[in-house]
Amino acid sequence: MRGKLTVIIEKDEYGYYVYCPELKGCHTQGETFEEAVTNIKEAVELYLETIDPDKDSIILNKDIYSTSIEVAIA
């Protein structure tokens, strides 16, 4: 079975940090964007292999919103 999950990728001075909001604690990093994406795919697969479906909840249909806001910057 295949499904789609959301991943959030943040760039910082060390590379890229990426996490999956639907899977609590599932996160990784990479020096490049591509490496971060590859790493999160592997992390998600490993995460899903190790959970007990009867005990652990997976929120595959979690509503995730992204927007921009405008604020004054001093």
C-alpha cells in the first residue's frame, strides 16, 4: 500500500531539517535539499516498520495548513 504524507523542510545554516507532522518524532536532516528528501523517505519507511498498529496511532489525514502572515519588523 502506498500513501502520501506531508513533510516540512526548513533550511538553516547547517543544511536542511525535515520532519513529517503526521508521524510524531519522525525527522531527519541533510546537507542538501535532495539528501534531506531521501533521508526523510527512509526515516518514514523505518518509522512505519517499527510501529504497532494496535498501539500506535498514525494520523494520515491530519489537517495541515500553511499560510503567510505580514507583520511589522523593527
